[in-house]
Amino acid sequence: MEAADHLGFVVAAYAAAAAVVLALIGWVAIDYHAQRRALADLERRGFSRRSEPMRSAPAMEQAKEGA
């Protein structure tokens, strides 16, 4: 059995695996940007993240002045 007999299958298998990985990377990148846009829209409408600590009014004013 020679390696050349299976070369086409091996190349096709690696090409298919690379195509799947690249498609998944693209999908994740597109979804990441969509989620960031959705989060920015929610924050613009007044919703905040639960992981973000609540700020008092004076602290928020100081943050606005520093920006």
C-alpha cells in the first residue's frame, strides 16, 4: 500500500476540516459583532449589565467630567 494512493483523500479531509474551522471562526466573529451592537443598543436605552456595579449619582457625574 502506497501513501500516494490515499493522498487525494487526505488532502480532501484536511481541506474540509480547514473549511469547517474557518466557517466557525467567521460565524463567531459575525455573532460577536451582532451581540456587541445589541448590547450597545440596550445600554443606550438605559439597561445596564448585572455584572457592572451600580454607581451613585455623584460618581456618575465625576465619570462624565473625566471623559
